[in-house]
Amino acid sequence: MTIDELKKYDGKNGAKAYIAYKNVVYDVSDSPLWSGGEHEGEHHAGVDLTEELAHAPHGSEVFKELPVVATLEGTTKTQEDRSDAPQPLKSKLRAWYKKYHPHPATVHFPIALHLFATGMDVLFLITPTKAYALGVFYSFFVATVMGFVAMIPGILSWWINYDFSMARAFVIKLVVSIITLLLGLVALAIYYENPHAVYEYSLEGILYHAIVLITGLNVIILGYYGGKITWGYGKNKTLTEENKEAVSVAKHEKKVSQNSSSQSISILIGGAAGTGIATLEKILSDAFKASGFYIFSTKEYMSRVRGGSNTTLIRISDTPLQAPC
């Protein structure tokens, strides 16, 4: 199969959805992660994803369960064959970044410390003691410094992994990060100029506490859009449309009376990322659907860098479902 032929299988208008990886063409038509020929609103069927997978949050293990339909023609060497060729600086940096994850490894410190400073400041406003005031200042000071440290690999990632994409999530993260850093410097300058201002109802005191509280909100925004970059938007999908990727509703051959009593059970599957949780969820869901039950499944991803536990909750019922339990 050539590249031009592969483009025809984009999952649109009833066409099959094919993707290529290292010269092998896979069929993703039946995968719930490729609904409509799209994955996370960022990747599209009908293309070669070999280069894109280099900075994806997962590895090539996702292709193991997919059916192979063809070999991609038009290239003479696989990715491994090209590994001995000289690599440009950007490719080397991307490989280094994928191995060490400097931005995710550093950004959690300012987020946690800013939130801690916000909580301490609330306690200070309720009970203005020296211990709370010092706790706010020192945690806020380290949070501001670490925020600057985290911005450096963040900008590096923006360049090598996303080619300075101007998508909404990147723009919001950049603007909010700069605002948070500048506000942090202002608050630190106020404290160094007059440490007693934090106890006063002066302009400096009000501004200092306002900045501490605002930056706590800012890092929540940064964390939220960081998750959007990692897992995608679903490309302008509504909440209901997003749920279609995680929720499977079996079609009953007979109508169920609304007055009839229903019974349901929930199964929670948990474990480390990559250990087959999604595969087990698919097997169970397909089995129960084939038996005539209604299924509601939802996933929770906890591992953002390395390790951690992911969970999938499956609820099975003899009547239609609209929520987990």
C-alpha cells in the first residue's frame, strides 16, 4: 500500500480507518480510541504516524492488538534502519526529552507549593500569626523560583515536541505562566521592602495577599491545560460526545419497562499503565454487551510521568445507564 492509497482510509464517510507505523499498516476502524478516524482530536487516520509517536504519551505497545492489513510501500528503510544516520539537534533533544521528561518532572513543584502557599495564606488571614506569615513567604518564594525553572524545559518541549504550536492550550499556558511569574516577583518585592506589610490593611498588604491567592488559581489553570496537551481536547467535542468514547451502551432487542426494577454491578480494574487494563475492559464490555446488558465504562489516568496507577470502572445493568456508581 502506498501513502496515497493509505490516505483513502481516513475513517470518514464510511471508509475504513488505517494508520501506518514503521512501514506496517494497521486497521483501527473498530478501536473506540479512533472514533470517526480521529484520536484525541490531534491524530487522524490515513497517515503514517511513525514520527508522531516519538513524542506521544505512550509507546508502540498500543499496536500489538491491532490487525495488520498491509505493508507501507515507497520507503526503503524502517525507523530502526535510519537510527544510525546523523540526527539533527531537534531529534536528539526530543529523544533526550522523551527519556527524562524535564518539564513534567519540575512543574509539579511550583504547582504544589503555590497551592500550599495559598492554603497557608487563608489560614493567615483567619489567624494572622508570624508562623503562618513565614510559611506563606517561604513556600511562595520557592514556588516562584521553581516556576521559572519549570518554564525553561516547558518552552523547550513547546519547540521540539510541538513546533511552537499556537493551539489554545499552549497560548493559555504561556500567558498564565508569565503572569504568574511576574506577579510572584511583585509579591516578593513587597515582602522584601516591608515584611510587616502582610499584617497591614495597606495597599501593599492587600496586593501581597491578593497575588498569593491569585497565583494559586493560576497553577490550577496551568495544570488543567497541561492535561489537555497530554490527553487532547477531543477536538471541539461536547461533554456528551466525549463520553461516547468512554461509554458503551448495549442495544437491547426488547424494550425494558421504565417501571421495572433494575439491577447493576460495578467492576473496578486498577493497575500500572501498560499492563492491559484497557484490553481487559474491552473483553469484559464486549462479553456483557453480547449477553444483552447495558454497559457504562469510564477511565481515570493517574500516571502523568512514569508509573502510578490507572483505573477503569465498568458498570453493568439490565436497564439503560447514564452514570457510574
